[in-house]
Amino acid sequence: MDNLPTLKKFGEQLDLLKRLIKEDNGEQADFIAQNLYENYAYARDNFLSQEDEFLGVRQNILEKDERIQMLEGKLKEAYSVHNSDFQLFAKFGRALQYVNGLKSLSGLSDMLTGVAQELGLGRIAVVLDRELCKGMPCPEIPTFYLKGCMRYIDATLDNGSNRVFLGPISRMMRPDVFFGDPEVGPELGGSCFAFGMIDKYNPGKLIGLFSIHDPSEDRFHPEMGTDFLEYFCNSVASTITDVVNHDRGELLRVDVERISRHDLKTPLNAVINIPHLLIADESDPEKVELIKNIQDAGYRMLGLVNRSYDIYRMETDSYILRPEKVDVLPLIKRIAIDLQDMLESRGSEFRVFIDDSEAGDHASFYVRGEELLLFSMFSNLLKNGIEASPAGKPITVKLCSGEFPQMAIHNFGEVPAAVRDIFFEKYSTAGKIGGTGLGTYSASLIAKVHGGSISMESGCEGTTVVVDFNPASARGGDGQLECEF
């Protein structure tokens, strides 16, 4: 192409050719014509070659455009699937919050309701093995002796690592077993997902069935993916296993405490009754007073043993308060006598104030409540105050009257930072030899059952525990308050 004449040169050659033809100079005209033809043919071949090349490039571009469009379509599809999976994952994550919030079998029904709402499910059911729930209070939960139903379960669930069923309800053997409802049968129509829940501590044991029904036959079908759903069901099974073990432990604890209370009463009978015999033959007033103190301590211990079951009833909000008019100051004095050895060993003392004035020997501060409960609460809080206070520092009790009576106990110790936020929770203790973490927990329950609240503040100036009482919770039969809680 570089050897071709320019347009100007080509025009000049054409003019020359015309002139030569007019002059009848055939030989030279043939030479010029041949040269022009060869240039034309050469140019034509090159243009055709380039056209073929351009057509090839264009076809390649068209193929690439089609591939790009295909890849864009697949990318959009993948993004849509990813976005759908992400949204589904988020839904299952929120549903798992309901599962993780399950604390006892009594809350299973509410958990399933929350899960159904979060995942947009219709009928959802959990059926547990009756042997698993034996002796446990769970009347709202459908149960079967799964061992007697295994032929139906085996005929329905896949025999894989996760025992699952997907498909129309008409293909299930005994759907009433899977849903714990005799009204559920194959004629219901629609599709189902069923999952066999396995005991995580005993992989060969089936503890129950998790089943979902949808009116649409297309909702659950064998080709659909169920990874999220199976993981979710495994989490449900794991949580139920832990909850059942916890509930069994609580029942065992209650039984042990009941037996312990019964066994403690036998030696207490001696502590309470023998002083009667000793007093009858004793004339020394000091010894009589000591014997009476022993007898009084025995009665108080018997009362505390009887009241230990009341703590359980307070935990379950089933305790009925029977308040009476109680003078708080004698209770504090009795506690001070019981804790005298501890006070002397630490060089400490109790200082009691009523409305910013130190309480005298004949002072009184009446509240309405149950004497043994109040005694237990004050005893726990005052004992904690002594144990936490530095040696030689007093423990101050301030009683404040008013519309909302208050008792504040202050000591100069500082609560460890690790337990400040959980100070009143069960078994919360730190740096205390032999501490169980039940004293402040019991005090919080007693304050609550009296219609009040309890709080704690701690810092470099010491620790103050405040009990606030709501007077409305302790009104007498005439609805009047008499300067008491």
C-alpha cells in the first residue's frame, strides 16, 4: 500500500493516458494503463484483505459482547443468590436469638412462636421424647415415646448424618407423630420439612422431632438446599439438650435442698428443746441468758431452714408476702450479737442512724414485712459489710423514713471491679474465701418480694448498699401507712 501513487499522481497518470490515446501513442498508453490496472488490483486486494480482517474483528467483538452479556447475567444471578442467601442467613441469625434465649422448657412454646414469625413459617412443631421429659413439668410440649414410633420415623427420615425429610406431607408416615397433633394427617396437603433432633452428648439417641408444614407443595421439595435450616435445627437440638439437663439439675437441687432441710431439723430439735431443761435447773442469771441466746439462735436457724424453700418460690414469683409490723432496730441488735465475734476480731462496730440522728437505746423504726425475711436480708447485708470493711472501720446503717423508706449500709471497703455489674446475681463472688455469692442474691429477692429494689455503689470512699421499699406494697387492710415499708 505504501507503493501506491497519490491521488494527485494518479490523476496526472490518467491525464497522461488520455493524451497518449489522442496522440495515438498506443505503446506508451498501454504501459500507463497496465501500471494503473496493477495499482488498482493491488489496492483492491489489500482493501478486501482488510475488510476480511475487520469482519473477523467485528465478529470477535460481537462474540465477546455476547460473552460479556452472559457473564453479566451470571454475575447478576450470583449476586441475587448471594443477596438472597445473606438475607436468609440474617433471618436465621435473628431466629437463633430466640433459640439462645431459651432458659427452660416452659419457654419452648414462646421460642417457636418467635422463630415462626422471624422465618415466615406457618405450622412449626417440636415433639420431644417422653422419656426425656419424664418427671419434668412441661405440659404444653407434645411428647411421644419415640422408641415406639421408630418404624414411622425410620420410614420417613433419610438415613444420613442429618435425618431429614423434604416433600409432600402425603409421603410422611404418621405426620401426627411428627407434629404432635392427632388432627394432622396426609389429607392436610402441602409440603413438609422434618428433622430428627439428636442428643449432642449421645449421638445415637433421638431426643425429638422438629417439623415445619407449608400449604404449598412447592415450598419444600427434595431438590432444595437446606444447609441453613439443618444447621438451625442442630442448634435447636443442642439448646434443648442443655435446657433439659439444666432443668433436671434444678429439680435435683430442689429435692436435695428439701432433704437437707428435713435432715437439719432433727439436730435443731435438740438445740431448741434441751435449753428448756437447762433453764429449769439453772439459777445463775448470766447462764440463763446464755442458754436463752442458744435457744433463740436455734429458733432463728429453724426459721431460716423453713425459709430456704421460700427463696425458690421467690425465684419463680410464686411467693405470697404476709407483712406484719416489725421494728427493725431489735433485728439489727440481734444480728450485731450474732456477729459480735467477727466485729471484735476486726476492731469494727455497727453505727445505726435514723434520719441522720444516731439511734438511741429506746429508738424504733417500724416497717411492714415478714420478720424472718427481713432478718435474713439484714443479716446477709451486714455480714457482707463486716467482711468487706477494712479493720478498725465502722459499718454504718442509715434508716430513712418518708414516702419511700430506705435502708443504706455503708462500709469502707471497695467491691472488686469484676463483680460490680453482677453484684446481686446468683453465685457472684470474688476474693472471698468460702463465698457462695448467694447472700446478696437472696437479699435482692427479699427486697423485690417486699415491693422494693436494691442497689450498690462502690468506689474509693467505700461501698453503699441501698434498699428502697415501695410503701404501696405493704399497706394494711385499711390502706393506711404507719411510717413503715
